[in-house]
Amino acid sequence: MNFNPSAFVDNLKYMGEGMLGILAVMAVIIVITMLLNRLSGKKK
């Protein structure tokens, strides 16, 4: 098993894209949850 620093640096782009994808999915889930809470909240 070898460690190649240049390969690690090359893969940072893909790791960043993956993290942004995870963040986007989490944001969508949060927004949907907030909308559902407002639409189905307690009626006074």
C-alpha cells in the first residue's frame, strides 16, 4: 500500500463535489421539513 500525495491532491476535487452533494441533499430535506411543518402546523 503506497501513499501518493499527488493522487490525493487530484482527488480533492471529487471529495469536495461529494461534500457539496451531501450538503445540497441535507438542505433540501431541511426545506421540505420546514414547509411540511408550516402546512400541517397546529391550527388555533
